[in-house]
Amino acid sequence: MLVIQGHFDEYHQPRVAITIQGARRDATLDAVIDTGFDGYLCLPVAVAIELGLELYGAQRTELADGSIKSELVFIGRAGFAGQPSREVEILLTEGEEALIGVGFLADWRLELDFPQGTVRIHSL
């Protein structure tokens, strides 16, 4: 069984390293695991531009406050750092954090141990 190690940041947010491949270049980012986000990945606009992500389409998205927003969807390849990548849909954010959603984690088991301060993602 493969185990990916992550960590908690100073705000107690679980994080893990992911590698994203775009048309121009690749990048490894320390991304927040967001279990409230049902998509795959959400990246800052500046990162998406730098990577050269391909525009795929648009979708309507419900935000945490219940509002609906139309968002552009991009395609790129992503995987946990050091692991094979796969094609995923990527949304953009004006924020500075990369987010991993539950869509990306669907084939993995997520283990968050706050008292021990460990983040582990296990292959099934």
C-alpha cells in the first residue's frame, strides 16, 4: 500500500504536495486538502497562467455561502508529488492557496490525526 505523507500548517489545515503539469511547465505545490470542495483542484490564477493550463469549458459552482458562480474549467495533469499524474479538471481562484478537493481523493483513504499532527493519504 502506498502512503503519501502530508502535514498540518500553522492554521491546522491539512496539506500535501502535488505536482501539476501544464502546456508550458510543471510545478509542485503545497496544497490545502479541502473536504468541502467536491471538485479536483483549484489553483491561483497566476499559477494557472504560468503553467499554461488548457481551457476546457465553464460550469456553475455553488460556493460555501450558497451563492452560485459561473467558473471557467481548465484541464491539466496532476498527481501527488513523486507519483504518476492523471488528467483532471482545474478551477481557478483569486486566492493564493492551491486546493485539493474530494474529487481528487476519491480513490484514496484520507487520515487526519490532529492530536498526533499527521496527515496521511493511503492508496486503496
